[in-house]
Amino acid sequence: MRSPAFALAPLALLAASAQADLFTFFGEDVNPGGGGNEVPPLLAAPKADAARDEFFAFLTDPFGATQNLDGLPADSFPFPAGTPPPIMLTYPDGDGGTFTATIEGAFILDEVRNGQYPISDHNYLRSPANNWTITFDCDVVGFGFYGVDIGDVGGQLNVTLEFSMMSGDELITLQAEHTRDKSGNVLYFGFLDEHNPVREITITNVDDPNDDFAFDNFTVAKPGNLELCVTGLKNSEESVCCCPEPACNRCGGCKCSKQPGGAMECCPGFIQENLMLCQKATDCGCILIPDPGFINGTRIDGEPGECSDGDEW
């Protein structure tokens, strides 16, 4: 069983790391009226939505794992003096319980102003210092959000992830390569790292503190809330996850072992015998539903699926 690595987004890694399993998702839609400060909200954001959908494909219940800020009391602008109170968001944990995400350093607004507006309904997040954190009371392996009006006067969005490693916490900063001269744009940012849990994320504007950013629709992924075989190929019974191209161009069938990945990555019978269950979204060459009815890669009951020439299925 192996986990193929891939990258999905134009993000710069600003800290050295061995995070080979860190996947990122990014899309941005430029507002055609974004030359001035007061622009109408975009009515559609297909590129941002496509990045969100790529991230959502890894989650068993993506909309259940997403919280916006509607229903929470909104603040008025200008913001009141002092430190913003913590904002508590509650998420289902997939096991019948809940976990909490705490946002610090930001206010909730419900008015469209200066190119900033919500993605869902009325409320959105804005930080007066353009530096806010979200902390989780359990390990999470992914996080995604929409950003609005990012970089129109030269600001730069950075996302710092605090990983809980065996050797101690490790910080990794990702720099989103977004447009920096248009108002009212919409972007989506997400990350996923199944092997290295995160407890805190910091969102920062590192270049121009006068460039205000807006945020909405926060999605959190826990280890138990991920789909299996997202990047692999399922057999017709959907009981086995074969590896994707270039290892396998199909999962099973006569002479499946002749593919580059061989029998242990491309042939369900041999994968079943190996007894390796899929545990991660990107695992392949692994079992989704155990089937004991295989010996040497062929079905022992002679049901359809056994090749007439004796080759493995």
C-alpha cells in the first residue's frame, strides 16, 4: 500500500519542511469591476468554487464540516477598541460528538464595504490587525476557507500551520499567489495533510496592514471524516482501491498484473490477499471491503472475475 503525493495549488512554501503529504487547494476569481474600492460583489466565483470542490472531494460530509458566521452577533464598523472577543465554532466530529474551533483576533461584520462581502448570507470575518488565529481542541488534518478582497492594495495572504509532530511543534507558512491590484476578488484556500495533525492556524497579511481582508465559510477536516480512495481507482465492486496512473490505468481485469504497478497495485485479488486496509484518502493498493474469497489472485468459488487463461483478476 502506498500514498501517492501530488500538489493542487499555486502556493509558495516559505518554511523548509519534510511535509511531502501536504496537499493544497487554491482558486481565485477576479472582480471585473475591481479597479476602485467600492465594487459590487461577484455573483459567481467558479475558480474558487472549483478549488473548494477539489478539497470537498476528500471529505465524507463537506457541508456538515463547514461553518459560516451567520446566526452569530455581528459588530459594527469602526470596530470597538480593544481585543476582539473569541469566536467559537462547533463542528460534528463524525462519531456523534462535536469539537470546537476558536477564532481570535477578528470581528464579525454584516455589511458590504470597501470590496469586502460575505460568501454565505450576511456575516463574514474581518481582522482589524489582519492577523488572526483559529485553534482546534482536537487534531485536524485539513482546513479551507473563502477570502474576499485579498491584496487589492498590495497585501499578501500567508497561512501558517502549526503541526503537532513527535519531535515537537513545527511551523510551516504557505504564501498564496493571489492577485494584488484588484478589489472585491474571491479566492478559496485549503490544505490537507493526513499524516501530520494541526492544532492551530494563523492567517496573516504580511505586506500592507492597510489592506483589509474578509473571510467566510470555514471547513475543517478530521482524520475520521475523510473519504477513502479519492486519488486511486476502484474496482467494479468498489471493494479495492488500486493505484492511479501511471501505476494502473484500470483496477482489475485479465492481465492486470502487466500494468506498471503490478499485481499488488492493480489487481484486486492480490490486493485482497495482502490484507492491507485503506486508512487514508490517498492510500492505494489497499482494501475498502474485505473479501476472503481469493487465492493466488483468483476467486476460489469460480464466480465471474476469474480469467479463463488463469491470469489474475
